Amino acid sequence: MLANQPSLTLYLLPLLQRLWPGFLPGLYRASLLSQQWQTPDMLLLTLKVSGRWPGFVPGQHIVLTLKHNGRYLSRPFSICSSLKRWQSQRQIQLCCKINSIGEFTPLLAQLPDNSLLNISQAQGDFYWQQPALPAVFIAAGSGITPIAAMLLSQRHWLAPVSLYYRVRGQENAALLSELEQLAARQPLFSLQLSDSCTTPSATLQQQVIANAASKQFFLCGPAAFMAQIRAALVSSGVDAASIQQEQFGLAMPALPTVTSDSPTLTGHFIRAGISKAVTLNPQQSLLQNAEQHQLSPQFGCRIGVCFQCVCDKVSGQVRDIRTGSLSGHGVEQIQLCVSQPVTELVIKL
Ligand code: FES
């Protein structure tokens, strides 16, 4: 059994990938219908998703996986389109910020139409649970994406809702026309653009806290921006429990603290029949441990999605970084990128 993934499908992975190039267990196929620049650096992808994909709650994100130069690369993106679009057309949209010097996002702009991609199930717990209560949404930059999905999906408007959308110039406001159309047809929804070139952040904070009583708050944007808004709200008397915010990236549980009493772990990595003994850092993944000893194991996504780092564990116990679950002590396959050493280990690379 594969310690990190119980599915027998993994044993057949090479064969399945020969039959269906790009197949990855646990993921769903999506084909690229179109790309459209929303701003100079925000690209809107429209994807037709597999009928097997289980759907999403507006505000959630997916992990998108691409193959490039023989390696799988993965990144999380929030869905920005409405639930209705998926329900009626099996389409979702992702509004992706393209980082021109990044490894992943520039590839998105080069994808030909009808490219086949892999997407994960929808993930995350950033969603609008009580639409009957007055709400204030505050987004900055690409933080608009999950918030747009929540607002554009809302069918029954029951209470006043405000959106403060902080951008550096109106030309950088992605998804603005859809949100303006929503504001024009829905009297309970108001949209306020806050331009950081002309409006100080203190002004935005004053606007937000002016009518903060008895509201729910939803924040999404850069960490420093959210921290400032949250601090202003809490210091004005808003209950912290009524503030939700999106944290991008994959949640990994806190690791056990390593103290001076913690045992030093030894690992043996075997390659081509030659064993190399190394000291293992229990706070790092086995992939990182191996790389620090110049062993260069194969890898792709580094987040447990692509299975390119699967190796045979000969003996010893590992912890799954994502779930905290422990493996057995005997022979089994593990994913190096999401496994941490718990005991001494012998691993075949
Ligand atoms: S590198 Fe992709 S699963 Fe480990």
C-alpha cells in the first residue's frame, strides 16, 4: 500500500498514463475553452470541467496541475465564476495573476485552446454561510477572485452587502464589469472602488469601520493588507469571530516541535544499490532532506499531487504532512514531498 495514498490505482499509474497521457489519480480533467486578459497581468481562464468533478462552494479554490518539461507543476487558484455557470454549462473560470518571472503562471498565457489540464476537488472553508445577515466584503488585487464567485453566485439577496475593492488604478481591477453589472441590477449590493494611487489606506479603513456594527466581514488580499483591516476592525469593536479571511496555499498542520532532547534520526537513501547514510531533519519533508544531501530525487508539484516523487520505503515510519497520519514500519510506497521522518528510515530512491 502507498502510505500517503491508499488507492491501488497508483500501482497501475505508469500503464494508465500510457493509455491516458496526463492522467493523475485523484484529479479531474478540464479543457481550456478560452483565455482573456482582464488587466495587464490578470488572465481569465474558462475551463470546461469533467462531469465527474464534484463541484464547489463559491469562495473555494482548486489546485491546477500542468506538465512542463516532463515535470508536473501545481498551484492553487480561487474559482471566480458563479455556481450557475458550473451547474448549467459545466464551466468554471479562474482569474490568474501572471507573474512574468515565475515558473508556473507564465505557462498559462501560452496554453493553446483545448489544452487538457488537471484540477483537484474544490478546497477551502472561505465561503458565505449566512447571506441573511448584512455583510461587508473587502478585496485587494487578485483577492477579488473568491469574493467575485460568492457575489456572482448569490441568487436571493436578503440583506445589504457592500464590496470595497482596493486596486492600484482602475485598469488593474479584474472582474470589474461583472461586479458593476451586479451593482446596477441588485439594489442591496453596493460596490466601491478604492484606488491605492489616490486614496490612503487609512481612508479605506475609516470607510469600512464607519458602519461596522452587526455585520459579517470577508477579507481577501495580501497578508499585510488583511492584517491592517482586521486590526482596524477589531480595535473599533468588531468581534473577531465575525471576520473571515482567505489564506492562500495548502494548509499543513503544525509540526511537532523539535527540542534538544529530540532524537537525531538517521536515514539511508539507496540509489542503484549504493546506500548513503544521512542525518534527517524531522521538521522537513524527505524530499527536502534528500535534496540537502545532494541526492536530487525526482519531483514535480512538491505538494502531494503529481506522484512523481513516489519511492519505496524499506523500513521505518513517516508522517503525512497534510494529515498528520503515520505510516506503518514496513515496506511501502511513500511520496517524499509530503512525508516527514518519524523514525530511522531506509528509502530506495
Ligand atoms: S512532487 Fe508531486 S507528489 Fe511529490
